Amino acid sequence: MGMELIISLISGAIGGNVAGGLLKNQSLGTLGNSISGIIGGGLGGAVLSQLGLGAMAGGGGMDIGSILGSVASGGVGGGVVMVVIGIIKKAMAK
């Protein structure tokens, strides 16, 4: 579980920065994108494991399916949280 969490957090930071690069209007800067991505990566990994999808992806071990599942959930979760925070920040600035 520990290694899967680390992979999800790193993937979340990367996902947050990729989303920030693609969506310049919602970007929070490199540090903000990374922090929101890490939060989203952790949440994405936790949600998938609670839904039982982590076990489906790789059986909970450190095989390639589990690693790819952690990368995907972390990256997507990181990107989504970064965009949501960016939208909220932009709305509050008006």
C-alpha cells in the first residue's frame, strides 16, 4: 500500500502540472499545480481503493497492472483537483 500511495502522489503532481500546462487559465503556477495535484493524486488513489478498483487493476500487489492503476488514478485525480481549485480561485478573484 505504501508504494502505491507514493506512486499516486507523484503521478498526481505530474497530472496537476500537465493540466496546468494545458489549461493556462486555471493554472496555479508550478508549485500550486504540484500541491493540488498531490492532494488529488492521494484522493484519486484512495477513492479507487475504496471502490475496490485498485484490487481489480492489479490485485493489490506491485505488478504492472497495479502500478499503471496507481499512475492513472493519481494523474487523473491530480489534474481534476488542480482544475477545480483553479476555477474556484478564478471565480473568487472576480
